[in-house]
Amino acid sequence: MLDLYHAEPAANSLKSLIAIKEKGVPFNSHFVNLHQFEQHEPWFVKVNPNGQVPALVHDGKVITESTVINEYLDDSFEGPPLRPADPYWRARMRIWTKFVDEYFCPALSFIAWHHMIHNITDKLTPEEFEAKVARIPLKEQQDKWRTAARQGYTKEQLDNWGRQVRTSIERMEKQLGETAWLAGDQFSLADVSCFAMASGMPRMSPALVNPKDTPNFMRWHGRMESRPGVQAALAMPNPVRDTLEASRSKMSSALSS
Amino acid sequence: MLDLYHAEPAANSLKSLIAIKEKGVPFNSHFVNLHQFEQHEPWFVKVNPNGQVPALVHDGKVITESTVINEYLDDSFEGPPLRPADPYWRARMRIWTKFVDEYFCPALSFIAWHHMIHNITDKLTPEEFEAKVARIPLKEQQDKWRTAARQGYTKEQLDNWGRQVRTSIERMEKQLGETAWLAGDQFSLADVSCFAMASGMPRMSPALVNPKDTPNFMRWHGRMESRPGVQAALAMPNPVRDTLEASRSKMSSALSS
């Protein structure tokens, strides 16, 4: 029995959806609606006490953290390997997945949060909002929600995260000029992690990501989009698409400035 | 040929020193003196363009990031396994190493930095300091140095990092009440990562870490200290011991408050 709890196919949920689809492992999909705060509902906090998606449940054992889930899938199941066999390139792969978790993803996430939270919270009274926030298990996440919804982030913070996103794209562009995939000559979890963050960028941020300035990135992005596993992950249900699209157009101008 | 560039046996350098000693792999040790900014010297930036230790060079290939280095050592060499064979516990191990990298280590590092930087920088004129900072490859590290050396961090920031350190210890204490080691019944890289951060705590922060409040932690700490690999790592040369000791006593009061 394999159950994956995930949100729409974007960011960290997309990361594990791609891995599980590329691996070809059958699983039960459980959609958790972040726009309705379902990740903080008591039933889900029983699955993951941190109140975060994705979460994998395998024969009753819970595995959290998308990057850890992806290595677990490769450690546990038959199917195409998602990691280079060579230890050096495997290390290079892990430097990428770590970079995404510690640098690229947080920068994108704060920017997205800044532009998206009001779509989610403006329907709530201040009391309703505080009740939602009080349920969040992690203090750091509570702080993030309160700051974003109340005063918002400063221009200096947003500029810094925008710079980090550009640095991330530059770093990918450079590597993809040297090797076909991010961790050498083989598709790996490095590509999965980066694509999960950057999948929407050619459409959302054409000033940043385009055939003229980032040709290597664009070729790689095309090859990623043509993979059946990636297509299957992107085709997972997305009931919050409209809200995401509205936020993405706001993010687009933020990233281009 | 295996070369490890590392600083004194503390934090991330200790993390890789323990792994390499536990694995029993012969290597050439290269001490990089962080108190003399050697990690930003051109010769070292040629080894690791990020200007950070530890860095491993194996047959001419460079591997960076202590957590990645440690998995690489286990992927590449014979010797006692440093990771659980069971995929579930291996995933649990990775959740710990990730938690250390993203939460426990940054919190400790900012506090240490706050209390240590003046021991290092007060001998420099502002011009000399700025020249040192201008060589740092990563902008985030430049910002950290400038902020710490000039205005310092705010009480709110320091309090928050202190809370995160306490949360990290509580999380370890809880796990070590359930299993002998952090990732199950076997010593692993989870223990290496956590010990690299917490090795000095019983002495430095007895109000936080002691036999009465954290008995499981203390028993584990004792078992860690009795391992020959850990002892060999802690016995590596430490020419900056006096400066560290002076900073640790300042950190001690910060963590106990």
C-alpha cells in the first residue's frame, strides 16, 4: 500500500509527483487543498505532525520532506533509477537537491506567498485568519503566514529573493551548457527538484527565461516536458488552477523587475 | 588519493571528520584556518568556489557540502556502513541530516557568529575588514559577516535562534527516548550530523543539556564520545581552541537565558 498526500502539481508536491510517476509505482493519490488550509486539519496533522505536503505513507510508515521522499522511492522500488549510479555524480545530484531546498525553493516560495496569500486570506475575517494560523504546527510557518498577510514583506526582502531566483536560473543555465542533465548525462532527481520549481517560468517569466538568454535551460525544459512521467505528474488534478494563475501573473512582474 | 580540507573539529568540519574516521578511510588532512580567512584565499577558492569548508577531493574530483560529503564517503568506500540498510530508517536518517542543515545548524551558527566575530575582526581596521569581506564568493555570506560585525543581530533574532536550538535538543531528546540512535537501532549519519553541532553543549550549556532534563541526550552523548572514530575526529589539530573557548562562554549565557 502506497499513499501520497499532495497538493496541486507545483513546487514540492510536483517534485514527489514527478518522482513517483517516473518511477512508475502505482499509488493512491490524496489531494490536500492548501487554499482551504487542509494541511492543518487534525486528520492530516495525524499523518504529518508538521502539517506539510507532500507526505508518503508506505505500509503504514510515514515519510515526509519531498527530497527525502524522492530518494526513498528510488531506494525502495524497482523501476528506472532516479539517481546516477556513479557516486561522484550522485553527490552532484545531492548538491542540486540541497540547493533547491535551501536557496531556490525558499526564494520562490516567499515571493509566491507574498503575491498569493491575499487571494486565500481576504475572504476571512481577522478572527477567522488567526484561528487558521493558530492551528499551524510549526512556529516558523505561523510567522510566515502572519507576516505575509499583515504587513507583507519589504521591497528589500523581495528584491533579495528575486536575485536568488535569478542566481538559481543562472546556475542551471551554466550546468546545462556542460552536461545534458543537471547531474551529468542522465536524468535524475536533480532535474526533478529544479523542474518542480521552474516548470512555469518560461510562461511566467519570459524576461528571465527565454531562448535567447537561457538557451540551455529552454532545451532542458522542453526535454523535461516531453517525458511521460513529467506529463503524468503535471496532469494531476488541479482544482486551484485559477487562483494560481492570478498569482503567477503578479509574480511575473516581480521577477522581471 | 583522498584529501579533506577542513577547519577545527567543530560544526560542519567535525561532521565530515567523524564520518571519514568512522569509515576508516585514510586521507590527507588540510587545515584551513577560518580565523585567518583562509577559506577565501584564491588557492582555496580554486578548490571550492563557494569558499567553504569542508571540501573533499577524491582522485581530482571535488565534493562539497558536509552532508553530501558524508553520503559520498558511504557510497564510495568499504568500511562500516554509516547509513541504515532499511529504506525507511535511511529516510528517517535523511530527515535528521536535513533538519540539522536547515534548522539546527543555522540557528547555532548565527549565535556563534554573533559572539565570535569580534574576536576575529577587532584586530582589523574597517578597510582591512571590508577587503576581507569583498573576497567572499557568496553574497549571503558577505551579508552575514557585515551584519554581524557592524550592527550585530537584534535581541529578537538571537532569541529566535536560541528557541530553535532548544527545539532541536527537545527533538533529539524525544527520539533518543524511543530508539538507541537517532535513526533507529544503529549508529548513522544522523548521529554524526547532530553530534557535530551538539558535541560541546553539555559543557557549554549545562542549563539546557544535563542528566536531569535531557537524560536520553546525555546517554547518547556519552556513547558518541566513547566511539574511537569520534575520538579521533575530536583529536584533530585545533590551533584556534583558545578563541573558540572564549566565544563558547559567551554563547553559554546566551543559550541559557
